[in-house]
Amino acid sequence: MNVEIPHNQIEQLDTLAAQTGKGTGELVREAVSKMLAYNDWFKAQVQIGIDQIQRGNFMEEPEMNARVQKMLRS
């Protein structure tokens, strides 16, 4: 697989590689791995919300607004 990376990001990647003692390829693989893990986490969180809604476990907008206002006052 070939990926085009903007020049300024290549410079940042090179700097980070020098600072961490890791190769640029390793840093890119780590970044992709973290992105994929985040994507899996995010999808799971969305499904949790969907499941809660289907069970009727949610609050209406006025109640949510009141909770948010209370949190902001604290």
C-alpha cells in the first residue's frame, strides 16, 4: 500500500521519529492502529446508545437541558 502524505506532515513525522527513536514506518503503523481501535470503540459506544434507546432507557430533552444547566452552575 502506498499513501501520499503532505510534505509538512512528513517533516513532523521525521521530527517525531528522531525524538522518539522510532522509525517513521513504526509511527505510521501505530497511528493507523490507534485510529482503527478508536473507530471500533466509537462504533461500540454508538451501539450502546442505540441499545439504550431501544430499551426506552433515555431522557427527554428538557430533563437533559436541566442536568446540563445544573452541571454548568457547579
